Amino acid sequence: MTTSRRSVLAAASGLASMNVAAAPAPGHANDRAVTELIERSEASNAALMRGDIERYRSLVSFADNFTIMSPFGGATTYPHGLTADRLQAMGSFFKNGSLRQELLQAYGSADMVVLAVIEHTHVEVGGLPAQGWPLRVTLVYRRDGSEWRLAHRHADPLVAGISLAHSAALARGER
């Protein structure tokens, strides 16, 4: 996407800091879908950081076979694991947060959109005092009829990076 096309798209969607190095070709019908998903991902995750699970759920529709990889590691979440009780617990886990999404890359095709973002949050998590929680996040949306559904989310807290030794220790299961 050319700089001027990117600037027009960013200005039209209110995303002046948008840095899209790979996106649909200019004039591609999917430009609007990519922009809407960028906005929806920021709005939904901002709601989650406030603990507003109802707003989050109104903005996110999960694909029937979605996967979520938590920034805290552990097992991948599949549809059977995301019960109503688990969603309520997610809403209670985050409190009084704010979020600013930094778009690093967006890829779009007729039936799939991939967003690579950094979520800059300041939030109370799991009863801990409020602090910054920047996350590297990959979001994969898939078209299902006329609706875009979240097919995959992967997040990690490695925005600042860690040493090779620390990474190796984590890989060995050391805390």
C-alpha cells in the first residue's frame, strides 16, 4: 500500500498512527473490512481492560473452531473451554484499564484478515495494582458469510524482549 493510500485510509478511520506495510491493494473491497476490524479489535479489548465483558462480547464473535493463546502461557483455549462462567471470570480479572492499540501490520484477503498489534494497556490484572501491560498480539479474523469472526488470538508480554538465557530457562519450564 502506498504512503498516500495508507494516509487516506488512516485519516478516514481516525487511525493516524496506522503503519500498514502489507494490506489489500488500493481500491480493494476489503479495505473497509480491515479498517473495521482494526477499530473493533481496539474497542473490544479496551472494553475487556475495563472489565466490561458484555461490551467485549458484543464486539467479538468467535469462529466455531477458534484458538486463544493467553499472554500468561499455558494451555490453548478452544471453544469448549470458553464457557459463560469463564467469560464472566475474564471480565472480573481486568479492572479500571485503558488500552491504546498500535498497529504494526495488517494483511487482508477476501476471507481472512490478520492484524499484528501492540496493545499498550494500563490495568489492574488479577487483583494486582494497576500497571502497564504492553502485549504483542496477533489476531486472525475469518469471514463467515457476511460476518467477520475471531479465529485466533495470540498474545505475549515480550514487548521489551528477554535474554536468550531467560528464554531458554522458560523453554525448559523453569520459573
